[in-house]
Amino acid sequence: MEEQSHKSEMRAALQGDFERLRARRQSGVSETVAGHSGPEIREVEVTAPAPVPAVAPPSWLDRIRGIR
């Protein structure tokens, strides 16, 4: 019988969660978004990536195998 009571408690909790979700959707603004003032977005200068050498140096595995 404990399982049944646990299931009904979980069902009630889920129903409450969905009711709150519906209320937030109807208001158009989420509580977490309305109450949260996040960091300001700033533009960041993007630097060019480092040039890649035309021929990569041999890896440690190539050196063990004797491939150069």
C-alpha cells in the first residue's frame, strides 16, 4: 500500500508543477527569467587562429615506428 500512496503523492506534485508551468506560460514571462539579471553581453575581439605548419612534425608513435 505504501507504493500506491507514494504514487499519488508524486502525481499530485507533478500536477502542481504543470499548473505552475501553465500559469507562467499564460503570463508570458518565466519567473526565473524575470527575476534574474544576468551578466551584460559584451563584444569580444576575435583573433585569427595560429597558422598551421604545412608538414606536421612526426608524432611520438611515428618516431617509435621509425617513420619520418
